[in-house]
Amino acid sequence: MKLEIISKAPLTANGSPPLLFVHGAWHGAWCWDVHFLDYFVQQGFSVHAVSLRGHGGSDGREKLRWTRVAQYVEDVAAAAKMLPSPPIVIGHSMGGHVVQKYLELHAAPAAVLLASLPPAGALATTLRIARRHPVIFGKVNLTFSLYPLVATPELAREYFFSEGLSDETVQRYWGKLQDESFLGFLDMLALNLPKPKRVKTKMLVFGGEKDAVFGIDEVKATARAYNTEAEIFDGMGHDMMLEPDWRSVAERIANWLGKQEHGER
């Protein structure tokens, strides 16, 4: 399985473990390369963003519909194995779910969850979407394709972005979105949920006040499951790494990682 991995190295390393970024549903490694990779390289981190199989430039597009979350976890493990030391893992949305499952089996220096799918799964989100867009949700189940949920720029804005992002920028990001695994969706719904008690890694958990995918209560539930407190960013939508105020999220992560290096909470 050939995986697309976008890697960048700093001119002067800060001594921290490498960072491995894991994207969410419908996205690819590209979403981290807009802002985050360059920002963290400038802070002295070695950074790597993987496109899970069937996404971006990775192999497996023809089998995407039937790809399991466990296979995504294998992709993260394969990417991590290529690095000189175990990476700090940073996951967004579905990628947060994959990171949680990865940490059940693998050690990591630290982890960050951005607008992550909660350990309880995607049922609450699914019911909200079904009530709001019953026709689209029906099409998803008839075609075994999740693309109808993001088939227009208007839907992409509704789920992923705040009003502060320009229409032109939303259009550009929407053009990069793709289909997602239907079987992976079922795993996140109920078939393969995270087991937080198996995870010992220190965790940072973020959410957006305007997130239409996972609400504040769900973000807080995720944080509680990992014995930490959620941090909610005012006015921010689901795609925290692409939002106008992305830098505040990146700065907070970099600050927290610096404290981990010095043994602080």
C-alpha cells in the first residue's frame, strides 16, 4: 500500500519528536499543508501528514467504500514506522477517531485531537444530519457513498467552516473533498469505537464553538474520557486547521507540546 506522506524538515530542529498529522473524512494530507505544516516547521518541528488509503495521492481509491477503520490505523502505524522515533500524533475529526484507535495499540509521546469524533461514536451526529437533510441521508444509504453529504460548496460550509471564511476559499477547499468509506462510517457509528481505558498517552482536546459536526458537549465528553479538559475556540468551525483563526489553534498546540518537553501539564 503506497501512502502519500507530505514531509517537511526544519532548518533548526527543536529536539521534539516528529509530528504526524491525520486528516478527517472526505479530506487528505493536503488540509494540513495549507497552514499547519509550515507553521510547525518554523517552530522547529519535523512534520509529516499522511493521506489514509483511498485518500489524496495514496493507493486504495478503488476499494475506499469498503475500507475499515482498522486499515486506517494500519496506515498511521506504517507512516509512524517510517519516522526516526515514535511521533506525536495529531488527528482531526475522523482522524481523531483513528488516532484514538492507534493509541490503543501504540505508544506516543503525546496526542492532539481536533474536533474529533467522540469515543461514543458518530450516532448523535448522524441523527442530526438525517433530520436536517433526510433526502441526502437517504441517498447516502442507497448508494453506499458518503459524498452526497459534501456534494456542494454550501454543504461543505455548513459542516466544516464558519461564516468568516470567504466563499472563494470555501469553493477552493470544497474542490479538494472526496468520497469517504461507507464501511468506515459504520465502524465509527458503532462497530469499532475507541476504548479510552487502553490509552495512556497525554492528550490535548480541542473543539470549535461553531462546529456543526461535533458539538461542544461531545468535545467535552471526549476530553473527560481521556482525563483532561476540552478547550473550545470561539467562533471556530469544524475544520480548525483551515479556519481564519487557525493560527490560534496552532500556537496553543505548540505551547502545550513545549510544556510536555519540560514535564509540565
